[in-house]
Amino acid sequence: MKLRDAAKRVFLIEIIKGLALTLKMMFTPPVTRRYPKEKRAPFPGFRGRHAFVRDEKTGREKCVACLKCAVVCPSQCITISYREQENGARILETYAIEAPRCIFCGYCAEVCPVCALVLTETYEYAAYSRASLYFDREQLLRNWDEFASQLNTAAYFNKFWRLPGIALGKLPVGKRLQKPVPVRRPIPNSGEISER
Ligand code: SF4
Ligand code: SF4
């Protein structure tokens, strides 16, 4: 045994070092959070629960049943049905996202030409049954209402509406013109904003 190792054993150097570290950590603030009491704000661009943006004018979703989101979805977890009018316009009949199969790539929100679909920052939606994570169009609207009611601002702008690295002129018209969505209705003649 070397002299240095012997000295370490005699003077219990390693134990003293360990105790010193314990003492130091007792006065160091914890790096963990007391979730769910302490909630962390999601980072910009976080992709959470899906929602249909509620159109302020109609009170309904803006989806035009173009099927782009269903085609681009790598998990094939979006199903849509529609009927066609005589003038060729499509009327959305059913829309569903099977969230447990979603990989949150964000392609559906990126590709949507009318900015109807968003991935919100809501991350607390664990459920006891898979069925409650199949979002139909009504549930998607409710998801939006819930998300919008928790926002601190009166408007919401989704980062996927303006894709980085793509010239504005190359975006579909719906995306080019897209402005932040008001998430609370203005009260007429009062200048105030109402909660939903
Ligand atoms: S985020 Fe990706 S996987 Fe999920 S529904 Fe949209 S396109 Fe499909
Ligand atoms: S891409 Fe947008 S408009 Fe087209 S079907 Fe999907 S949600 Fe509807």
C-alpha cells in the first residue's frame, strides 16, 4: 500500500469528503420541481394536445376538408370524411385524431393551408382510457377553448403558421395572411375582452 493511500485510510479522507458534499447539497437549491404543484412553462414551439382553432366569425372550426393533414401524417392517425357540394366545395362531416398514435411531428399543423389545426401547449391530458384520447371535431374545439382560456394574452400565434426558412411568397395564401388569433371575444362597444 502506498503512503498516500495509507494516509487516506487513517485520516478517513474519503468519508470526510463525502460528508462535506452532503453538507454542501443541504444548502443547494433543488434542481427538481414539485410537480404538479410547480408547473414549468412549456418552451417556445412545444407541441402538445391537438386543437381546432375556433373561428371568431362562425364559432366553428376553419377546416375545409382538404385532407392534407391526413395525407402527410406519418402515423396515419387522422381520419376525415366530407361531402362535396355541387360547386365542388367540401363540407367536413367527421374529423378525428387518434392521439395515442401521434408522434407530435407537427406536420399536420404545418401543412394546413387555412391554419385550422394547431398543436397547443397543453401537456396535461393523461387519461385512463384510450377512447378519451380520440379527439373528434367537437373535442378538438373544446381543446382549443381550454387552451385559449389558459393563455395570458388575448391572442395566439402558432409558430407553424409561418414556417422558418420558407419565403413568405411561397406559403399558401391562408398561411401568408394569417395573423394572431384572438382567443377572447371583444365585448361590443366596451373595449373590454370577455373570457369564453
Ligand atoms: S403531429 Fe404528426 S403524427 Fe401527430 S397527428 Fe400531426 S402529423 Fe400526425
Ligand atoms: S389540413 Fe387543415 S383544412 Fe385540410 S383537412 Fe386538415 S385540418 Fe382541415
